[in-house]
Amino acid sequence: MKLITNKIIENNLKFKVNTFCLLGFVLMFSCGWLKAQPFIKDVDTERLLVLDSLEEKYELENYFDVFKDKNSSFTFEALNPYNFSPYQLHDISEQVPTYWLRLSIKNPHYSTQKLLVPTGFIDSVMLFFEETEGIFSTQLGGSLVPRSKRNVKRGGISVSALEIPALSTKTFYFRLHSSTKLSEQDTRYSLRRWFTAYTLDGYEKEFLTARSFHNFFYGAIWVMLIYNLLVFIALRDRQYLFYVLYNFFIFIYIFSNIGQLGELFLMEFPRLDVGVRLFSGILSVFALLMFGKDHLKTVIFAPRWHRFLQVLVYLTLGITIMYFLRYWHLGRVLTTIILPVSLISLLIAAFKSLKEGHQNVKYFLWANSFFAVAITIYSLELLLIIDASRYLETVVLASITLQMALFSYGLAATFNQTRKQLIHNKLKQEREKQALIEAKNKELEEKVVERTNDLTEKTILLEEKQVEILSQSEKLQEQADEISHQHKQMTDSIRYAEKIQQAILPSQEKLHQTFEKHFVIFRPKDIVSGDFYWTATIQTAAPSNLPRRSPIELQRGEVTKKIIAAVDCTGHGVPGAFMSVIGIILLNEIVHLKHTYNSDKILEILHQEIKKALRQEEKANADGMDVALCIVEESTENEQRTVYFTGAKRPLYYADKDNVLKSVQGTRKSIGGIKKKEKDFVCEKIELQKGAKIYLTSDGLIDQPNAGGKKIGSVKFEETLQKITDLPMKEQYVELITMLDQHQQDTPQRDDITVIGIEL
């Protein structure tokens, strides 16, 4: 009985242990599944950033997926990969406090790659990434996060560091959270301006090397600030005081906006850094308005604009009070608007003062003109009206430096003018006395000089006209000589281009090796031609244990593919010749490098390569070429000849042993150009016997007019071919040339002419 009881207790213990193990396993599996939930969906290859060893900067806009967390309620473990959608800037709204960004990066290299991503002025940026399999780490960043808590502490702007191991793909998640309206406004701006991935070297070039220019800017500001402060102490003129205040507030704003104030002094007080930046920005506008009013003396020279500028001063003080009341978002929007309005108003007031006789205003006018253009563009960028540019900050700093330098020079000029005015007033009375005496003497002298000058001027005018006529004659002769010289140089260059074009066309020796019996009529309209012909020979060897007696000996069962093409490029002369060079290079690449031996595929690849080479999808040009291309297959086993023909708006004419001329029309589609509906090139297969003839031609001969404007036409051309198909190829050449010359006579050639005849 005791044994049975112990057995029951033992079984109960085993059941409980197994039950707890099973529950633990289920719990671990469930937790692991939930934790891995964001990474179950496969990476979209189209939105996968593949690192390139030559790139130092990667624009991330096309690789982000985004998820709007409207209530800031989602945690990392609760993310669903199917909630993410492709990133679009216009979808980013100021009403959403939290966004999740997903970025997948592939490292195809054999070393770990590190990237730095600046995140701009967003309050909090938390980066999630898989440290090891199943274990995830985070990085903390953001403009309101103290630097001691950030994972990456370098640079003025908050930066996230991405590390991608060798030969791996890694997915990163950014949680962008805005705790203030100011940051919500900055979210779109930061995503467009800052979210770019840099290598370590790229980051150094883009951001840290700019410090040298910043230091120059700071030095220039402080030199002008200290100098004018000393002048203010000496003269007690308040326009110098407002100039010094403007310099100081601009320096504080730039020092904070670049991030160096927070990096060097306010490391643990990011909110104070933001407040300093906002207050210094609006106070610099206040100081500029006060300086402008005093320097331009608007109360005297432009009283209406003086009152308007005074209203703007009160508005700047009102915005400053709004910042004290913590209306950050509205205050910054108003600051961004009032700055260009103030600059434009100061420019108009300066024009008004200059018109009323205030001469030293021109320096202020020049200074504010440069700065107004730069800062207006900068304001439009902050309002997301125009695209962001990383060089705009440099332009603004340069314009501020130039503005302050011109302001300082204008103040110095005003001081010198005042000093000179005092001296001038003392000497004025003495000069007036002397002026009365000299006026009477001059009056008598001027009468004598006036009569003498009349005669002298007439003589000088006649001499000047003679000199002018001779000078114009010499210039005309020089221009004629120059035009003649340029014409000779252009003709010589085109003649040399003709030699180059002849060199790249198939030689008679090569044509004879490819097609023993043939003729070619090749008549360019100009020195160089937009027509060209091209040939290639491809041999496929049959298996054999017997060695060849010579390299060109054909063994039994070998198939030789002979390719011949007649091509008519858009235009003629030099433009057509350029197209012909591109066509020859691409045909050689398609056949000899890509090993494409199907006529329809050759033309399709040529079509795509021409569009790519001429960038036709970007430039919207329709240049291209019409082609007649044949592939002749010859076998050593029989006299059967198989011809594969594909035409791009050009036909093929052929005659078998019965000498009956037939034709095959090409596809109604040119090579190159953008079509609304693309057609496929069609390959026509024709079985012929040895001794059959084929003819390829451009449209030059058919469209050649005579003196009465009548063209040869397709009918007459086909009738002529039908009459001469039984003649040897050389005699056919003579007959076609005779027919062309008799029709054309003295009529200028209309287009490039190419006709190729081949006996198989």
C-alpha cells in the first residue's frame, strides 16, 4: 500500500514538472515571437540600401519605411511590420507626435561598415537594432537629450551611429518623438535636411571640416564687434551700440544653431540652448531694425517708413514676450515671417533715403541686398516652401559677414563725412568770395574759348569720322579673315572625321572575306555620313577529333553566321556621323561582347542602348536610326542558306535562284526615341539556296529627287532590281549607279545613300 502511494506521488510530481516545463516553453516561445515580430517580414529589395565602397554619402529618402504613431502608444515590441509604408515627405504632418522609421542596409563588403546619420532638431530619437541574434540594443539621441545620455556625443547636431557587419543585412528602427509643438514643426524639416547617412570620412568632410569656416566667421564678427564697441565708447553715438548688439545676437544665434554652444557650454542643458537660439534670433532682428532706423536717418529722409519700421520694432518685442510666455511654435513662425519683411522694409527705406540725398546709404543698401536674398531663401527653407540645401548655411554665413563688414565700412564713411563737413563749412565762406571774382574772369575767357572750340570741334569731328571709317574697314577685313580661317579649320576637321569614319566602316577586304560576291553603294550627302554599314562573322564549331589544317578551314557540320546591316541614322553630316559611331560601337558590343546572335534581340538591345546613351527619357529627344539587319547561316553539309531578317522601318529585298524579286517589310519601329506603345521587333526566317541574292538599303536612293522634284521611289527601285538580279554583282552595281546618275543629273543629293547587294 505504501509502495502504491509513493508511486502515485511520484507520478503527480512528474506531471507537475512536465506541465511547468511546457508552460515555460510556451511562454518563452510567445515572448520571443512577439519580440521578433517587427523582423518577420522579408526586406523589400527595392528599398534596400546596398553600400558602395566608393560612396561617402547616401540619401535615405528612397529607403525609409514609415509608421505614424498618432498617440505615441506603440512600443518597439508591439510594432507590426505591415503597418509600415514607403516614406513620402508630404505624408509627414505636424499633428503626429511620434514617427517610426525602418531602414534596411546591406553590407556586401568583407569588413564592418559604420555610418553616421544626423537627426536634426527632433526632441528625442531612439534607434533600435539587433546587436546579436535575438538581442536588441538602443541608442538615444535628440536635440532635447543631454549629451551625457547620447550614445554619439560628437558634432553639434544629434547623430545616430549605424554599424553593419561584413556580408550581412541589418534593419534599424528610428523612433522620432516630438514633445513640443516646436519639434513637431521641425520634424519635416529635419527629415528633409538632415537624415542622410555618411561614412566616417564623409561626415568629416560634410560637417567637421566646416568648422574652419565657422571659426573665420566668428573671428570676423568679434573683430568688428570690439572695434565698433570702442568707437561707441568714444563717440556715444547709439547707432554704433545697436550695431554692436546686432553683431552679438547674430553671433549667439549662429553659435547655437550650428550646435557649438550646446557642444561646448550647455552640454547638459539642451532646453536652455533652444531658448537662447530663439531669443537671440528675434533680438538680432530688433537690433537690426534699430540700427537701420538710426543709420538711415529715416525720421528725416523717409518719415513714413520710419513709422512702419517702428511698428516692426514693437512686433519683435511682442514676439520676445511670446517666447517668455512659452509660445515657442507661434513665436518662431512669426520670427521667420518678420525677418524677410524687416529686410525688405529696410531696403525700401534705404532707397528712399538715398533718393533724398543720404549718400552713405549705398553701403547699407549693398549689405542688406546680399543678406536679404540669402535670408529670404533660408526662411523659405525653414517653412518647407523650397528644397533644403546643405550649402545654404555657408551662403548665409558669408552674406552675414559681408553685411557686417559693409555696415562697419558705412559707419566709418559716415564718421569721415561728418568730419569733412565741419572743415568744409569753415572754408565755404572764403570759397564763395573767390568764386565771385573768378566767375567774372571766367565769363570773359569762356566767350573766347567758346568760339575757338567751335572751330576746333568741327575739325576734330571730321578727323574722328575718317579714323572711325578706317577702323571699321580694318575690323571688317579682320572678321572676314577670321571667318575664312575658321571655315578652313572646320572643313579640315570634317575631312579628318571622314577618314576616321572610313576607318571604322568594314573594309573591302573584310567584306570580301565575309561575302565573296557583293557590291556596296555608299554616297554621303556631306563629307561625313549618317548612313553606315556593318558586318560580323560568327562560327560555331562541330565536335571533331581531327585537327584543322588551317585556322579558316571549315569542318563538316560547322555553321557560320554572317551578319550584315545597313543603318540610316537621324540626320546627316556631322550629327549623323556621331550617331553612326555610337551605332557601330553598340553593335560590336552586342554581338562580340554580349554574344547576341538573334536579329530581333540585337535590334531590341540596340534600341534600349541608344535610348540610354542619348538619355532620351530625360532629354525627350527622338534621335535614332532605321536598320535592315540580316543573319545568314551557312553550313558545310549542304547548300541551304537560312536568312534571319529583322528591320527597323527598313525592308529586305531578295531573289532566289528563280531570280524573282521578293521583299520582306521590317517592323514599323525605329531604333531610339520614346514611343507611347512599344512594339516588339519581329524576326523573319527565309530559306534560300546558294547563289540567291539579298539587298539592304537606306531610304536615300529611293527618296532622291530629280530636277522636277520627282523621287526614284520604291516601285522604280524594285523594277530595276528585278531586271538586274540575273547579272553578276559588279554589273548590278554599274546598273544601279547609272540609274541613279541619270535620274539625279545636276540635282543636289537629298540624303546619304547606302545600297548593299550580296550573292549568297
